[in-house]
Amino acid sequence: MKEAAPAPGIRTAPANEAEWRTLVERALDGRPFESLVSTTFEGLKIAPLYPCVTREGARALRQKPGAWTISQRMDHPSPETANQMARADLDGGADALTLAIAQTPSARGIGVRIEAERDLGAALTGIDLDLISLRLDAGVRALDLAPAFASMARNRRLTSASLDVDFGHDPVGHLARTGVLPPGRGVAEMHKLLRDAGFAGHLFLADGRPYHEAGAGEAQELGCVIGTGVEYLRVLEAEGLSLEDARSEIAFLLAADADEFLALAKFRALRRLWARIESACGLAPKPILVHAETAFRMMTKYDPFVNILRTTMGVFCAGAGGADAITVLPFTLALGLPDDFARSIARNTQLILIHEAKLAKVADPAAGAGSFEALADELCARAWRLFQDFEAQGGMIASLRTGVPQREIAAAAAARREAIAQRTLPITGTSAFPLLAEAPANVLEPAPAGADEAPARTGATLLSRRDAEPYEILRAASDEHFRNTGALPKIFLADLGRPQGSAAASAYAANFFAAAGIEAVSNEGFETPQEAADAFRASGCKCVCICAPGAASMQTQIKAARALRGAGAARIYLAGREPGEAATALREAGVAEFICAGGDALAILGEALAVALGERQS
């Protein structure tokens, strides 16, 4: 039987890259192909297309086949209440807990108050520690609490050697945050104490959060994490443990943010990097335990429901990237103590991805995908070079003391802050599409005053910052004005011409100024500049933004600026494209700033808010 001929116009041979590039360059209409290549804040290039990978490489496999562990955060200050919430979470589908202890960086101003063994017992009453996993988030108190865990295990007769508790001891991370290295302790004795008490978890945690929250890029976080892991191998070996036993005492944690490609590749890269470390130590590589926690850096106070989408993407990246256990930060955590609803959303996000989206059915879903494999390769190469730089300084501790990681991270963090200020890295609900009339989200207790403020420190320390904080400071000043006066600070929109002509510029300007909590006073448009000036004078506003249609002549805009200045405008803005050569004439007419892509939005908004609040005259 003859094979049917393909229909006319149907291609039978696969397209090659040269043909694809020809079509792309035609679509770019004169722009260079390189305009499609993006660059991360630490300088990694991301291409628009990658070839399929056919080679067999290292797989990003979890320690155990199947789904990752759903870990729910315990953070209510009362041990008894935290216990009730945790038991409800376990009944609702969680199979692990993250115990956030008060007065530690990861507690975010709240956390469970554990002062003695009885508090620990109250927090874990009725919870079968031999059936679940537990990660202790206790900062420098991790080793202080370990004996209490051993005593509790003996009292409960939990000696099955299956107590999966990670104690999270991370002195290098504490050094990075505070500039102080906690005093050395007998970790070998602690190792023996916990093993004798039936604990099969990990004593040390190579934690990426101090670096990620300071603005580190993906490769920088990886380099710091593997450098920390090697430091802990040295500590344990010096205490008399074999390298085989030492590596079993180290778990890892990476922050899971919403950058799909890079975050997923980062988790895959970590396993490959540590396997290389093990091989260099003469050990046969074994799967490591990788914890993930959705990134605090990406959480926002305003329009916090968008945080649900951010954390969902973080879980997707970590889960598909091979994380063993994932903790989702409740979407209201930046506002204060999460309530039951926020906790259930955090838990159910993971349940849906595992049981409904079937995300864990494939062992390594990114394997062979050109983009993920190439990005993992690049992250591994860059992280390994950073690790070698740290080793050249004498290791991670010595490197932190000389400021090498801090300088690397500072450069990436500065680039990130600039992109946020210019809104080329938009934050939905905060710097882009803010909602001034949003209903407040519920929390059990507001975050304590100063919870977001970095303490005064000396030396080269890494400070935890959320991306949205600069805009939230402006919104907080606007909120305070509303509480005092019953009205938001305002800006008048001088729409020139028919409404449909200036609608795009007007909407853009309203969205722009709302990021600082400034309410736009809109109108139906004005036929002449003088009409706009008269309406502005009657509005009582101090600031005005000219919104002109694309067809509006430059002379009309100049006349409008002069008329508005004559009407008493303290600050005049112009929404639209960068005016180019006409900028000088517009500035001479009174325009202070141009509201367009690429400008320093944060600086413009800060000045506009100050004028609108009457704190600055011009």
C-alpha cells in the first residue's frame, strides 16, 4: 500500500536552526537577534531557544521515589496553639512540620516561644514524631534544643532509630547574617547523643536563605551553599567523624522563588554540584536531602493574594527540580501571624500540585529539556567558580570574614534593586497594577513594629530584604495620610483631547502613581490646555500629570505645561514615550519628569508623594 503524499504546503522535514533564525530575524524587523537574549542579575545569559539534549546526564532525583514531603510551618507564639494548628495541618494532608522558633531570623518577627523542654513537649504533644518529618528552624539555638529533643524521645520511648528530625544548625549562615560565628561545640558528642536517642535526621543545614534574601543570584546561592556544606564536612571530620558519617549529618535548603526556569534549574544543579564534591572527597555520590522554602524575598504586604501565585510557582520549581521537602510560607506572612485560611492555602497548594496536577509522577520532568539542562550547566559552572574563589580564601568562613561572598552578592543585589526601581522587574500588586481600594487581609496578629527593619550591624553582613519594601514604604506614608485625613494623596490627570485618545496614557499614569498610594483624579478630557489648567486649579491637587494622545503635537503639550504651571502646579509630569529632542523645551515649560519605561520610578514616586503630602513645595 502506497504511503499517502503530504498535503500541499505541509512540511515533512524538521526545521533547522538556521531556518528558524531567518524567520526570527524577519519578525524582529531590524532589531538584532541578541535583543532576545536576556541576562540575569549576576550576568548569566538566557537564550530564546535551546536544542534538545540527548546525552544521559546526572538526574535530579529525590532521596526517595514518589512525591516530595509537604512540610507545614509552625509559628504561633503559644506552644499549645501551635500544636493545635499543626495537628490540624497533619490531618489536612501535611506529612512534615517546620518548627520556627521565636527570635530567629526565619521566624519573621513571630515564631513559637520555646524556653524549656516543657514548651517543646507542649508544641509536639500528640504528634507522632516517628511517623512524620520535622525541620527545626531555631537559628543559633539549634544545638541548645537538641538535648531536649533527645530527652523527649526517651520519655516517649521513641527509640526506633527512625526519628526524621533535621536540627538546622547553620553557624556559617549566622556568620553571614550577623558577622559573628557562634562558639564551637562538641558536635561529635551531639551526633552520638541524637543517634543513641533514635534520631536519623541531620544535624547541620547548608542554608541558602541568608544569601537569597540578601539579593544573591542563583549561582551565588549555590556557591555559598556548597561552600557551607564543605565547611561542615571539615568541622565534622575534625571532630572525629568519618567523611561517610559526616555527609549524613548535612542537609541542604534552597529558596524557591517564582522565576520558573532559573529556580527549577537551581534545584537540579545543587545535586550535581554536591555529587562533584563527594567524588572529590573520594565518596561514591548519594542522593542528598534537599529542603525548599518558598522565598521570603518575593512576598509582599500589599495585594498579598498575589503571593499565592508566587508561592505556587515556587513549589512547582522546587518540586519539579527534585526537592525532597517543601515548606510554603503562608501568603500573609509579611503582614503578621497567618490565620487558618492562609495556612490551609499553603498546605493545599502542595496537595493540588501533587494529587491533582500529578507533578510528582515523573521522577525528573526537566531531564533532556534544552533550556533547563543548559541553565543547570551554566549555574553549575558559575557556582563552582565561586566555590573555588571561596576555597582560595581558606573556605566559606574565612571568605565571609574577608567579604568575598558579600561583594559578589552586593553587585547582583544592586542590579536587582535598580530593575525594581525602574519597574523593568515589576512586582504585581505593588509596583505594577496596585489596587488602592484593596480589602485588608486577615492575620491573627500584625507583624511587630520593626520586624522588617534590619538591625544595626558592623562588618560585612548580609541583610534580609524583600523586593517590595521600597514601594511599601511609600504606600505606608500614603496609608498614614489616609488615617489622619480620610483621603489619599492625589494627582490630577490632565487628559488632552478626546477620552479615547488619551485613555492609554491616562491608565498608565494612574497605575504608575498608585504604586506610591497616590490616587489619580481623572476626567473626560479637555479640548484646550487652558481648560485643563482651570480644572486642575479647581481640583485642589498639588501635582498634575499631562496625559496626551500619541497624535498630540509637542506644541500642545508645551502649552499645557505652561498653563498648568500658571495654575499653581507644584510638580508637572508627562506620561508617554521619552520625548527625545523635545525634552529640553518641555522641561523649560515646566515638566519635571517624564513617566515612561526605563525611568527611575521609585525616585519619581517618592518626590511626587512628598509634594502631594505637602512635605515639599517644588
